[in-house]
Amino acid sequence: MNRFIRNAILFLIIISVLTACTGQSGSSKTPTRTVFAMDTVMNISAETDEATLDEVTGLIRSIEARLSTTADGSDIAQLNSAAPDTHVSPWTSEAVREALSLCERTGGALDISIYPVVKAWGFTTDAHRVPGEGELQGLLENVDYSRISQAEDLISLPAGMQIDLGSIAKGYTGDRVIELLRSHDVRSAVIDLGGNIQTIGTKPDGSEWHIAIANPLMPDSYIGYVKVTDAAVITSGTYQRFFEQDGVVYHHIIDPATGCPARSGLTSVTVVGLSGTTCDALSTALFVMGPDRAAAFYRESDDFEAVFVKDDGTVTITEGLTDIYVSMTGITPDVIRR
Ligand code: AMP
Ligand code: MG
């Protein structure tokens, strides 16, 4: 399915579920802004004025102009165009620094230098194809985030390497938007950056936000929701971007160890935490790790909770969600304890 149509449908689903779950209605006075950026539909709803929402829109566009892989003159496009050393904007510098630290923390399950492999599968252009084994092995020779060096705003990529912040860009942008809204003393907001949800405070009526989690195996339905106040709720799933060839489904989350879509036993991972950047990075990385490695990773971490949906549809949640996750399937999920 065309990616734009799919994003638009996803947006409508999220809006309808947010409306259902948050109790907002069309007559709500909360100012809301819709922005098309980063290849997706974004929706910002905040107890603030239109001028602040103009600022938010400008901020999203400015970050996109720096982090995009395709926009002419973006920091990332410049880095990828074989410029050996590139001075980048403060946003790119900060986003790359955070991304590299998360690549390291996840043992390379997240690897921002996977970009040439993502391109080879056609996910950047929608010209989908299945690359040959030899082609993938050749491309993987240049996939290794640990060979990227960064000194302040100066980033150096080894020859042949290209990077893509697609796995964290929306979470990073969400953090900056939340920061901006807080600087305007906003106490209640929900931002939906293409399905990445981040919130400030409570709903205007003082109750918690209810953020629904899509059922990855059944379009237009939900496995449950989490009740949160200040939080990021970010999902990576096979249903978000994929194509089918000869009866096989290929999705967009690549295992850097193989160069192929990760077949880890998971079909979606939702990460809940304070930092959008961390949750975005970890949703991608935990998906690549699969259930067992992800559970071990959770036990050695203290900055996130997660909801895992396996290929067979079974749902597992981490311990910290037991009181805030509400199942909508009628089945109580298994719990991963620390
Ligand atoms: P997300 O939707 O946040 O899980 O990010 C997936 C996007 O990040 C893909 O569309 C690719 O552009 C890129 N990507 C895919 N696999 C990886 C990976 N293992 N590490 C880093 N980025 C990846
Ligand atoms: Mg991600």
C-alpha cells in the first residue's frame, strides 16, 4: 500500500482512538495543529495559543531540514554525499550523539549506518526489491556505527558509510517539541508524530491520557492502552512499512547482523518512558533483539517499560506497566519481571 495513504489511515485511527480514549471531541477548545513532515502526518494538541503552535510547526520543519536524508543541503545529506568531515547544526550534533550512545547501549541492534541496506531493500523510495546475498554482504562491510567519529559539531564517516536517523528522528523531534511547549508553560499536551505519542501533564480535565496500542496483526484494532501523564509511547512494528513478494512479507526494521528484515519472533514493540529519543531508538532495537534478548536488556535498564507482541499475537508487558496497561483483548498479558 502507498506509504502516504497508510500514514494517513494510521493518523485517522490514532485520532479516533485518542478521541475515544481521551474523551476529546470535535467541540474541544484545545488548539490542534496538523503538520505533514518527516514523511508522515503529525498532530499537536496543546493547551496553548496559535502563536506557540506556529513556533512548534517551525521547529519541526527546521529539525526536518537538518536531519532528513533526502532534503538538499541537510546535514545528513551532506554527510552521506562523501564529505569526509562535516560541521553540522546543534540539532544534528545532539541527535547523532544520542543515537551513537544508543547504538552502543543496544550492542549494535540499533545501527544508524544501516542506511545503504535500507535503500537496497527500496524502503526509501517505495521501489521495493529483495537484494541478493552477495549485494547485502558487500553493503554490510560499511555498516558499523563504532567507526563514526564525532567531536562536538564535527562528524566524520568512513568512506562508503552513510547514515539515517529514521529510527530516532521522530522521538528526538518530539523531545524538542515537548521542551518548547514546556518553555511556554504548557501543562497539558499530546503530540502524535506519525504514531509516536508524547504527552505533557494530564488531559485538560485532570485525568490521565489513554494511549492506544495498535494490534499489529489486525488493522484498525487495538490490543490495549496505557494510562500515562508525562510520557513517550513509541511503537515499532512490521505493519508500519512493508512489502510482499512471492508470498513473503518484508518489513522495514533491519537486523544489522544479517542485512535482512529482523525475524526475531516479534511483530511489534511499544516502549514507554520519559525520553522520546530513547523510546524511539529502543523500540527499533528491542524489535531486532527479539523477546529473550529484549527481556534481558530490560532487566539491566531502568529508564523504560515495554509492550511486546509476538508473531503469534501473544502480548507480554514489563513489570512497571502492570498497573497502567489495560488489555482490550480480554486476555491478561504475561509480565516480564526485573
Ligand atoms: P522505527 O520505525 O523507529 O522502528 O525505525 C525504522 C527505520 O529506521 C527504518 O525505516 C529505517 O530507515 C531505519 N532502520 C531500520 N532498521 C534499523 C536498525 N537496525 N537500526 C537503525 N535504524 C534502522
Ligand atoms: Mg524507532
